[in-house]
Amino acid sequence: MHKNHNKQKILIVDDTKINLAILTDVLKDDYVVVTASSGEQALDLIFSDTLPDIILLDVVMTGISGYDVCKKLKDTPLTKNIPIIFITGKISVEDETYGFKLGAVDYISKPFSPVIVKARVNTHSELKKHRDYLESISYLDGLTGVFNRRKFDEYLWEQLNYCFNTNRKLSLMIFDIDHFKAYNDLYGHEEGDQCLKKIASMTSEYTCEKKGLLARYGGEEFASIFVGDSNEEVFEIAENIRKKIYDSKIPNENSLVEPFVTVSIGIASVIPTQETSCKSMIESADKQLYLAKKTGRNKICMI
């Protein structure tokens, strides 16, 4: 039995059924293949489901052309790095050059040669795997192993635009270890680092289960981003995080809250409008975090 979750996802876009059938047959053993019969359908699939790893895109289609689809994807930060291979019949040097300028990585000519199709797709598949690996390293916090501030900033911007375009709720949660300076003063910075690792470890898996992103925001602060969850659902996630850390009973005899490590959490949850920005989201969550600290710590405040 094939393990599809280990396979890369390929989207094939062509308005001719026989072409979709041929390419699907060539690639289905090595990839998860999804098809679309128009540019409009392709864009709907791309922005409503998990992103494809590679797109095979017919140049000439009724409605939106392959060139227009390519331009739209390359102009969108969320999709700009997806390799696009154009499918075409006879093509002039000028047209081919234009396609590369738009951001395509290759061309596959009709009629299809299964050997050539496999070879070209496999080449770009391996290149993407390598690029994804290097990118994943650059997005990780060196101490805790969770995502870093760079990834957080990019992801928040992407999801803000996504939620604005789809009218979905975006929630930003920032949590801070209470009296962490006092912890470092008592136990030393090496123990402080171990504490940060424990906090990251016990919250990252849970955040992932809830389809959120966890990042080390800076110092003793962490941040999580959630898409589409109601206020009640996000508050429950935050409470479970607070409780997990509280119940772990990591000693902190210098804390003015409890004799062990606790966290304060601030949450901003909105359906983005044109006035919503990453800065305004962060400021709102920060204000709620400040309120949680000011009113006793080891608690959650939400707007």
C-alpha cells in the first residue's frame, strides 16, 4: 500500500481531458496527483487546499491562460516558490522566453513522452525537496527547535492576507514566561535555556495538533498563529497551553506567582479588514499580554 503522506503533491492543469489522463497515468505511482480543467479551477484548488509541490500548467486554455495563472501565483507570497512547468505544443522562442520571465522553471512539449515527463518532473521534485530542507533550517530557532521570528513574521503576513481574502478569523497568541529574569538569576542561564526548551517541547506538539504555528518570538516569549478557529476554540487552546505549563511544575522559587514556572497569555482574534496589519495584530496581542501580567499573571486575556 502506498503511503501518500510521503509523496509530493502535483497539480496538473489542462482543459483537455485526454492530456490530464495521460499525465496522471505517467505520474500517479510517484506522486499524489490532483487535476484541474481550467485556470479558474486551478486557482480555487490551490487557495482552498494544501499547496501543491509542483504545478504542470497548460499555456493555452479557455478562460484564464496558463500565463495569467502563473503570474497570479508568482505575485502571491504564499505560492510564489511553487515550481511551475508549462505544458505546450509548438512554441516560439519569444513565448518560451516570456514563460521563463514569468517564473516558470521548465517546459514539457506535446505530444508527451512519458520518459521525458518523468525525468523533468523528478528533477524539479528533487530540487524542491532540497530547497525546502534548506529553508526549513533557516526558519528554526537554534535553541528550542521551534520556528523562529523570521518564520513567524512571514507566516503571519501570509495568513493575514489569506484570511482577508477568504473572510476567515485569524488569531495571534503571545505568551511570556512569568518572572523569567528571576528564574535566570536563581538557577543560571544554562538552566534558563533548558526551561525554554521544555516550554517549547510541551507546547509545539499540541499547537501542531491544533493546526497552528508556534514560534519563539524573542527571549522568553513564544507566539502561536491559528486560522479559522472561533474565539472559544482559541481560548481553550490557550488555556490548555497555560495548564500544561502550570501542571509541569518546573521549579521557580523566585517567582512571585507560584513556586514554579507559569505563563501569561495575550490573544488578538479578528477577521482581517483592509485596516488590519501585522503590526496592529501584534500590538493588540501585546496589549492583552500586558493586561494579563498587570492583573496577576498565570492567566489569559483576549480581545
